[in-house]
Amino acid sequence: MTAAEELVLDYDPVWRSEFLELGNELRRALGTAALRIDHIGSTAVPGLAAKPIVDVQISVPSLEPVDGYRPAIESCGFEWQADNPELTKRYFREVPPRKRTHLHVRRGGSFDEQFALLFRDYLRAHHERATAYAAVKRSVAHLLVTDRSAYVDAKGPFIWEMIREADEWAQRTGWEPGPSDA
């Protein structure tokens, strides 16, 4: 295995424990300012290979004003990335020595919030698709060393195919997000 391929690791159950600890810490700090706190991304799918970075989605009633939730999140060891170009979320990153973590704050009920939850739940329910996704991620992992954007772009067609499948699955099953993870 090359050094680049080692950036996409086999699933580690520690990721769930890390999320639960952080999710509970965020819940205590945010209280009712957070509608939901969820473990999202590849580390939230048992059995799925992933970069060892826990992604957390915090759902709030409104993205503005940021100061309605920013101080609570920052008190947990995160820093607002005000230069994040995505207008539909607010993004926070860990402050060392906290382990690498991505916090995505999204408006509750928004497409982006639902998208992340549906994608996660679809992969949890379809192990064969999660396995195929892991193969795609490993096949382009070499791009992580030199160009993370190229890595994301290379996965794009497969992800959009899975989103189409996930939407069909949601329509067939009446999918709705379950309760908040924290």
C-alpha cells in the first residue's frame, strides 16, 4: 500500500466513539441552539473506508446571526472559517491540539442538511454501495497528496450516481432522518 492510499483507512469503530464524545460536548455547549447534531460523512458509516476525520453536522434554525452559536462552538475548541465559500453552511475547524475534525453548521430542514443525512443513511443501508464507494476512494487516494480538490472532483460522478439512487430509495421507503445523534 502506498503512503497516499494509507490516507483512506479501513473503518475504525473508534470514529463513532470520537463522535459521541464530541457530540455530547457540543450538545452541552449549544443546548437548544442546535436542532440536531449528527455524525455525517464516511466515518459515520460502519464498514466504510475513510480519511480519519470525523465530520459533524450541527443543524440550527438560521445560519445568521453566526454569534447565536459561534461562541458555544468555539468554547469546544473550534474556530470559525469565515472564508468558507459555501453560502449554505458555516464551517468550523479544530484548534490544536484537538484532533482533525470538520464541523458543518447548516440550516435545519435545508437541502444541504437533508442531503448529508440521506447520503449517510443510504450508505448505512446499502453495504454493497458503501464497498463500491470505498473502492473509488482508494483508487483516487493518490490525489490527496498533491491536490485535495482533484480527489473530491474524481469522486464526484460516483457520488452523484449514489445520490440519485439514494433519492429513489428515499421515495420508495418514505425515508426521513431519524433522531439526532447527540
